[in-house]
Amino acid sequence: MLSRSCFNLLNLDDYSVTDRARIPKLMNVPGIITDFGGGGGEGGDEEKGEVSPSVKNGSRRIIVANQLPVKAFCKDEKEGKKWCFEWDRYALDTLILQLKDGLSPDLEIVYVGCLKADVELNDQEEVANFLWEKFRCVPTFLSLDLINKYYHGFCKHYLWPLFHYLLPLTSSHGVRFDRSNWLAYVSANKIFADKVYEVINPDDDYVWIQDYHLMVLPTMLRKKYSRIKVGFFLHSPFPSSEIYRTLPVRDEILRALLNCDLVGFQTFDYARHFLSCCSRMLGLDYQSKRGYIGIDYFGRTVTIKILPVGIHMGQIQNVMSLPDTAKKAKELKEKYEGKIVLLGIDDMDMFKGIGLKFLAMGHLLEQSPSLRGRVVLVQITNPPRSRGNDIREVEEEVKKIASEINMKYGKPGYEPIVCINGPVSTQDKIAHYAISECVVVNAVRDGMNLVPYEYTVSRQSNNNLDKALGPGFNGEQRKSMIVVSEFIGCSPSLSGAIRVNPWDIESVATGMTSGAMMNDREKELRHEKHYRYVSSHDVAYWARSFDQDLKRACEEHYHKRCWGIGLGLGFRVVALGPNFKKLSVAHIVSSYKLTNSRLILLDYDGTMLPEDKVDKAPSAEVISILNGLCSDPKNIVFIVSGRGRDTLSKWFSPCPELGLSAEHGYFTRWSKDSDWESRPVPADLDWKKVVLPIMKKYTEATDGSSIEQKESALVWHHLEADPDFGIWQAKELLDHLESVLANEPVVVKRGQHIVEVKPQDVSKGLVFQSLLASMQSKGKSPDFVLCIGDDRSDEDMFESIASNNSLPDNAEVFACTVGQKPSMAKYYLDDPAEVVKMLQGLSAASTAMQLPPKSPVHQVASVEDLSIVKNHASFV
């Protein structure tokens, strides 16, 4: 099969110059990823902000799932075996086929996945070509050994239980992590990736990955195509961080999902657990903006979507209209004449709670003798999707409980629990739905479970079924009743259902009794409420909404420059704005040498010192560098920090010529021998008497938090607190203080792991303006400005520098943030270590330039001195 991704290259000579510029250059090694046609320099045309064209109308959707929505069967003919295929239209779980109803009819959809058949090696190419031509399907042929390790080993026996909160505490209680199964999982995902490469046009197509079988696939696709448009939807639950963190490959899976543009979940709980894992294990924060939740991941915004899957209304309604469905429903009505039918339809799975449901039925019959002989629980059990001891144990338990209850409460002509071993046809399912007074879904944990939705639609009025069941069978208005576990994804959307704790046998039995005996008018009202939701939130609505959000999430792709960094499953793409670039030491040293009046402003914590360091005092290396910079008469160097003046005075006492600006500029001194000056702001600090007691209450309630009392400000720190609780408390404290201090001359701000209250008109931006005005009043307007910081308070400096019009036109300005993140700064460095190395390079340049002229005998020493600068410039 010819790869569509190669078409542009095959027809390159036919392209105009404009077209050629849009073909991306792809790199699989760390380094900048630019466009063809770019000029010289670092980053080519992308660095100039050149934006590639928008997606063409010819974009397609590539749906990647574990299995293709195709039925395969082999016919024996005279010429030999012949493979035949057809769409698997009438399976209620063929979601990836149904979702196309929510997309444009003109949109081409390509499916990538495994076939539900074992095709011999000699037939695979022929089958693949046929499926591509007739169905636009790309099969991934996996060997039997790989399937056993990837699907049955890792997916179904390890990942599936863990995502459903079952930990393998002992060797006989679940399957423990097996490295070989994990490697098989990665290998299978790689095969899926290779098949996507064969058909994708990365500039135009969108990839939509389905479920937990393919969780590392996004990394493989992103590594090949940095700007690929990829979404992922998890149909299973996502466990809490306490469960997920036990996964030995937890970081690899999290980072793989973060290589998507959009990640979807069934419920807010699942999304919340994912966000908590990202915060606790990767240190990533999230923000909500205009209704969307986003995680900033190396300059890319990963959007989080919460929307439960729906059902295909038309498919169920069509099956309801079939004569076979009506015939079956009539037979079932006659079979259970005079009985109240409770229905359960579940996979044979340890998480479906079938045994608990049977126990609840036994309790119901024990506590309500009047219902014996009247209430029947019909349980349809679909075949298990995997095999193993756990499945056999569940099957044996279910049979045993059903047998005991039937022996105890059954009698001739009455069997309390009727077990039907599937698979059963779609018509049979709809017929059972139609004659059942109540459906019971008792799973102990389930991602979504669409049985209540299907039941609701099947109980809606239908001429075909109404005639078969007779007038008045279900009342003039359709009615239904649902008993649903509170631990499944559909529960929040079923506001009229009876929600139960599946582990509480008595409450489940009570719910089943209520569902069976509730009056018809109440059932009608609840059915109407459920039907209104289910019909408006069907699978087409879900697919359309996800597709729209995926396109919105990818809008910024061609507005940013990209770097690919990291190896293996640690690969990620760094995306930066067209004017935001890494600070080149060689460039800044060159500018530094050519200027004569320099202003250097440096934040301290998080900029020159790593945040996680316990000893916050500056190292001897930092002191030496600062003294080297201060010794240059052309330099004015300031530490601009949020810390108090006493602390800064103590720490930087070995630097007599260093300027200090404490408490975000409230106090300033030009050197060790000069006096501290304070900002001309109101001296009334009575607001502290109000703020301090409030902060103390939050500190007592938040383990790991603390209060820093400054002369002009109060700061509440939560760096050492639980990440989620700390953020939550910080938001509450911010709201609390803003309401209390609304009429006070102060501002309340959130920073990195802090909430700070300080006087108005005090900021690092005003520090820059004040120092600049002082230099200009002395006739020393700076022609070189370097400003470095790492948090929100430093953005005030960057903004003030960017908006200043009083600097000379030829001034060299370097506003630099620490870390790759959205910023008002034009440059960035990765971490404090790089900041120190860069400053060391500037200090070495000053030292070299201040050396007196030397005789020819000492020229070698001079060259060695200058080589220090070159060595320090070489780290970028």
C-alpha cells in the first residue's frame, strides 16, 4: 500500500514555491524542527513567525482502535479459502463505526485496527489491499504470541484491573507487572503507529485514538510528526493517583497521553484523577479557561475534555422495528406473563457485580415474601473478553449463587433467577429490554456502561412492538425504571435512576424492590427525563463535539516553533512562540562586549537557586560571579527578590557593590554601604492585623504550609503541602482575602506555591522603572539591559521592559524567563544551572576586558582568558 504521507514528495516537482514551503522538515533527534525554504540562522523562517497554511478541506479522520469494525469470515470454495468481510453494523458496541454519524458526510474516515480473525501470512497483503479499497480499513496483523502478551497479558490482566482499582496484592490475587508483557504492549503500539504512517497526511489529517490498549501510541506519532493532530479518548475509568502511582511505567503512559492535543474522559472524576496524577508525578499544573481545562506541557496546551459516550439512536430504533424483534418480544411476554421482570445484561467480568446482584435478589425475596413468585431477574451474560483463572472463578461463583437462590425460592413454573449465556442477538436484547419493568446495572466499577441508555430507548413507543405486546402493555405513556451503581460512568447523567452502592446488598435489594413496585406515573416521569437526555446526547453528538474540540485544540500548531527532545517514551515536543527563543550565550556575550552602560536585574529563588534546594543561601560560585559582574564599572547589578531585606543583606554581604531590591521593590539599596530606601507608599500596615489571623487558620488546616512575615507584606507558602490540597486552599485563601481587603490599599496575588498580600504600587516592574530613571538622570542611560526571573512577579519586570520607550533605539535588551512557558520575556533558559553558566560567561567577559594591555610575552595568557568565555558559551 502506498503511503499517502509520501505523495507530496513524489509530486514535489509539480509544486509551486509556495507549496514547497509548507512541507515540514521532520527530525527524530533533539533539535529545532523547521520548515523547508527557511533561510539561515537559528530556526529558519519559523523564527520569523512564518505561519503554515490552515488545514485543507481534504483532511480526513484516522480512527485507531484495538479492533476494526469489520466482521471477517472464511469460505471454502473450489479455488480454496476465500476471505469475506462486512461492516459489523449490528453490534451495539461498534462505537468506532457509529461515531461517523456525528461527522460530515463528505469527510473521509480511515480505520486502523486488528481484525477479529487470524489471517495467514500469505494472505495478509491481499486482505490488507481489499480492506483498504472497499472499507478504508488498515489491518494490523499481530502474531498470536504478541496478542497473548499485549492484549491478554498486559491490557486485560494487568492494566484493566488496575484501572478498575484492583491491585495484585498477592500472586494469587491478580496478575503482577511483567516487563515482557509491557514490552509486547509497546511493540504492538509501534505496529499500530507504522500502519498510521502508511496512510496519514500529517499536514491535513486528524488522528483519533480509542482506549487504553493504545496509550503510548501518541508518543510514537508525535516523534515522527511534531505537528500531528491527535486526540485520545479513554473509555475505561482512570484511577485515583493512589492506585495509578503503583504502575511501574506510570510516567511513560502519562507523558504519552500528554503528547496528544486533546484527551477525553467519560466523567469529571476520571479527568480529575488524571490531572491529579499529572500534578503529583510530573509537577504539572492545569488551568480552566472559558470552560476548557488545559495542561501546559513544554509550551503545548493539552486540552482535557469531559463528555460521556452516547448510543446510536437510529440503530436501536431500526432493530425495534424489525419483525423478528416484535416476535421475540411477544414470546417473552407470554413466557413471563404475570411476572415483574428485572433485567441485567453484563459481560462475564469480575467488575460487573453479577454475584452481588444475585445476592441482592436473594435478599429481596427473603425480606419481601409477597414478591416470591412474582419477581424474576433475567440475567444475560455476554462472553468474557479475556481468559484466565479470575474469569473461571467469577463464572463458578455466579452459578453457585444462582443455583442456591433458585433452589431456596423456586417452585414449579417459577425460577427467580434466569441465566442466559450469550452471545445473544441484538434483536433478543431489544426484546428483553422491551418487556422488562426495570434494568439493574450493578457493576462495582465500569468506565461507562450503555445498557441503561439502550434500555431507555427500547422502552420508548414503537408501533411494531406496541402491536406485538398488545395495547396497554406499557401504559399510554412509555415508562422505565433503572437501578444503577454509583461507580459507573453513566450514573451522573441518569438523574432519575435509583443509585446504589453495589457492595451494600441491602440497599441494592431495596432499590430493586422500589424499581419493581414504583407507581406508573413516577416511572413515566423518570423515563421522560432519561429519554430526553439520551436522545440529545447520542453517539453522533459525542463524536461531533470531540471532533470540534480536537480541531480547536490544534489551531495553534503552525503558530509555534517546535523542538523534539527526549529518547524513547520520554520524547516530547517543545513548542514556543515565533519570537520566543532560547538565549544564546554567544549572542549575549557578543552584545555585552559592545556596550558601555549595563543594567542587570536578577531574581534569586528559582532563577539562580533551584526551588528544591534546602539551603537557600547563595553558593560561593554565585557570590564569585556576582562580584565579577559588579567589579565592571560599566555594570549596575541588582538582585530583585521577594525576600526580606535582612535575609538578602545577610546572604549577599560578601558582595559590597551589589544592589538589592527586597520585598518586590518595597526596599532598595544601591550597595552595601548605602542606606535602604523604601517606596513612597502609605505606611499604614494595619491590614496585617486582619490578614495574619486568616493566614494562620489556613496554615493550621493545611499541613506543610507556612507564613512568611515581611516588613511590608505577608506571604502564605504551600510548596511543602499536598499538591492538590495546597492549590485548593490557595484558591480559597485568595478569594477570602480579596473579599476582606476589598477597601484596603493592598493587592492579593498568587505566585508559584504562594499567596501574597502587599501594598499597592509595589512591584518588580516599578523597580526597573525607578532604576532606569535614576540612571538616566545621571546621564547613563543603559544600552544593555538583562532581566532574568522565573515566576509571575517577574512578569511585571518583563512587561515593564517591553512597554518602555525611553531606552535608546540601539539598546540591547534581554528579558529572559527560566523554563519553557508562556511569558512576556523574549528569551528563556531551561533552569538555574543554565542561568549561572550564562552569568559566568558574562563575568568572564568582564574580567577579560578589564585586563591591562600585556606584552607579547603574555599574549598566550590573554588568549587563555578569552577562551573561558568561549567555553561558557558552548553549552547551548
